[in-house]
Amino acid sequence: MSMNHLLNPIEQTPTYKRMTQEFDFTNHSHHRFNPLTNSYILCSPHRAKRPWQGAREEIKKDKMPEYDPKCYLCPGNIRATGDSNPKYTETYIFDNDYPAVKLDQPKYTEKWEEGSLEQRLLKTEGVKGKCFVICFSPKHNLSLPQMSKDQLVKVVDTWQELYRKCDEDRAAGRAPYKYLQIFENKGFAMGCSNPHPHGQAWCLDIIPSEVKEELSNMNAYHKTHGSHLLGDYVQLELKHRQRVVCENESFLVVVPYWALWPFETLLVSKEHLRSTEDFTESHKADLASILKTLTTKYDNLFNTSFPYSMGIHQAPYDDEQADCAWFHIHFYPPLLRSATVKKFCVGFEMLGEPQRDLTSEQAAARLQELDGNVHYMEK
């Protein structure tokens, strides 16, 4: 088949050879490197101009009560397993009734024949651990941005106490813990089945793959450059300030240069804090403050309770790469154009590599201009 249909009909010269205009980051596709995962993301900003005819998510706007007698997370209520919650008045943590991992299971022993294809390709490891539910507030209708800074300090206190408690159990031989993953899925769009403000924590006898990849790359960066990857990145973002969303004395929030999700952010400590174990009272107050500012901006963006998946990455327990860990929090929100238009990772993103239409700088500009002090529900 002739290739002439791909050429300019006048000059019969490939279009890419006739381009003389200057490269424009807001209009031309390009690769962006993510040093934390050692991978690339394809950025196609010109696609954001196309008309949208895709799916629109239903946004639930029902006004919730402070207390729901049917909610298994509200104070004093009976949970699905029959246990009762105490009438707690601040952040409350309990063992997950339906955990993804358990401590009381037999050790897995590989039974494949030595050198077999099964041994080579069907690798399996048993995983043990414990899962926790963290109720941020006793009030059923409060999300993080609607809580006071003092209430958010209690949440950060709980994160720190749990990290320490699991480490104590590990050191005392009561559990084989290696890593504590703290996270929150907010909103029905993120698969959250209960609107009561809560997060989770899974403490495992392995280091999860995503965290292991980050630690490996941070360690390699330190060996090559003699400095910390995220420490250098903080200095770079503070120098350019184009992607900075908000900051205080201890923490910085940016739309990372390599962001995949439309309004993805990275909350990172300005100094080398390996984990919540290193936090002072000042650090805890600053983290609470910046969490409130960021999540308030999120809700104000589309005047909706903004859905996201949030996760803390910090130092593993008793691991040789722990010193290269640098405390940070990932926020991955799916909303793209409005409260009802959601981004999906499909097609090329599943089969080729991650791709986004909105540049990090464009997303940061949107978030920068939003109020982080007054929630849209208060206006």
C-alpha cells in the first residue's frame, strides 16, 4: 500500500519534517520521567481541548447526619461481626473485621520441583499481617477538610502511635512486621462503601511492591549523587514554584512533574523525616494544617466532596534501605473536568504506559488559585 496518503498532498513531505514552530509544553506531547518509580508518563495536553462525550459519574449530594444508627463505624453502634464500638469522642482505631491479611495462618511452603517451569514462573509467597480501621471523627458527616486542625492533629497522633506500636510488636517478636501502609479511599467513586470519615492501615511482613520500588530508586539516587531524591526535589520545586500548591514550615504540596491523575498531588516533608516516628509536636501540627488546606482546595475545585485515594509512604521497619526513606503522601484523585467527569486508565495506559491530558503546571495553577481556608460548604 502506498504511503502517500500519510504525506502532505502538496509537498509530499512528512509533516513532522516540516515543523518549524517552537516546542510548547502546553500543546505538544512529551514524556515525563518519574524518578520514584523509574518509569515514564506520556503527556498529551492538546487532547484536553477535545469535546467530552464520555461517562459522567453520579455525585451523591445527600446531606448526612452527624450520627447514623445504621453505620457500623459510628460511636456506640454494633459492627457487622457483632462487636460494639465504644462511644468514642475523637479519632478511634480498631482491628478490621474483614482483614485482607491475617497473622494466624500457616507458613506457605513451595512444592514445585527444583528447576521446573512452575518454580520459575508460578512464584508464590505467603503474606501475614494485620489490618486496622481508623475512624477520623465520631461525626458521621465530617471529612478531613471539614475537621478542625486540632481534630486533625489527633488523626496524625493516631498514625504515629500505630507506627510505633507495630514496631514495638515487631521488636518484641510478637509479629513479623516489615511495613505499615496507611491509606484512605474517600468517596463512592473510589470504592469506599461507608461514608463515615475513615482510613485504613495494613501492617505486613513484606514491603509492598510500590514502596519497594520507591525505596530502591531513592537508595540508588543517594549512592549516585550523595543526596536524597525527594530532598533534592523539594529544593527544585521551591526554586521554580510553578507546581507548588501550598506549603508551611515543615511540608510542601506540589503537583509532581510526573503526575498521572488530573489533580494528583505529592505532600512531602521539607526536611529528612523518615517516618512519623521522627515527628515532633510541631511537625504533627504542620501536617494537620497542610492536610486541611489541601483537602479544602480539593473540595472547592468542583464544589463537591472530592474523591481520592491517599497513601502515606515512610520508612519500613528494620530494613537496610530505611535511612533513604523520606516521608511523603500521595493523593490520587480521579476527577478530570468537573464533579461528574472522571478519568479512567484504559487502552494505551493499560497496554503501553500511563498518559494524561492536563499538564502538571496547568493542574497546579487551578489548585493554587483556590481558597484553602474556607470550605465551599461554609460559604
